[in-house]
Amino acid sequence: MSGLFCALSLCIGGWIYCIGIDSAGNGLFILISCFASLSAITLGWWVSLYIAQRQSTVSIIAQSRLSESYLKQVQSFQEVFPSGQKLTYEKFIDSKNESARYGVINVLNFLEFISIGIKQKDLSESVCKAFFLKVFSNQWYRCSDVIKHMQIHTHAGTFENFEYYAKKWDSTLK
């Protein structure tokens, strides 16, 4: 899109140059001032886009840390499936672990939501990586068997974005 904007800027500048030459020879001055104005507008747009992306990323992170329902889901998940242990599909589908199973799904859905935001460039990958690297690594390690089972038996795209960023950010994951 920025290439199109630059090409359009040059066309407009060339047109202004052609019609703007007066007897005093101010055409070059007009062309330079138009190009400088369009460059400033483009730079301002890029800066505001960058700032908005960072602000939305930090807002999502803050909301996840302060969300009472998200924290309850994480707590129910960790009570039944302790941190550091691989979660097997058999334990995951055990009927006595139903509330923890919903917790696992909600946590994975949240991480997939973050991953899609990064992929769509709505969220900053560098900021998310700084905040979520360990979370992505740990959750992929813990839940990879369950996710792979879901991908095989339900839909191949299940949590694929989460998987992509977990493996991209932590090269030790398979």
C-alpha cells in the first residue's frame, strides 16, 4: 500500500510541476513542497499506525492479566493439570476433569486469539513475544498432545496459529 501511495504522490507531484511552471520558474519549488507535504503525511500515518498497534497490544495484555474469568480458567486448569506436566488426551477427556477441560480450551483459545492478532498485524509480535514467550512455550509443551489429537480428529487448523508462534519463538519445541 505504501508503494502505491508513493507512486500516486509522484504522479500528483509531476502533474503539479507541469501545470505549476510560471514565468518566475517556481515549478521545482512547488514540486519539492508537494513531495515534502505528502512525505510528512505518510510518515505521520505510519507513526500513528505503529502507536495504535502497540497500544492495542498492551491493552490486550493488560486485560488478560486483569480478567477475573480468565484467571479462574487458568486456576481450574492448573489445579487438575499441574504446571510442567504433559497433558495426555486420555486425562483431558476424563469426565471428572470437565471444568479443567473448559479451562484448557479457554486458555488455548486466548493464545490462538493473540496469535491471530499477530498474524493479522493487529498486535505487535515483538511486544507479544516479550510478554508471552514463556506462556506460549509452556502451554505448547503441556498441551501439544491434546492439540495434535484435535487436529487429527476434528479439524486440521485447530490452534494452528498458536502452534506456529510457539514453535517460531521457541526453537526447542517440536
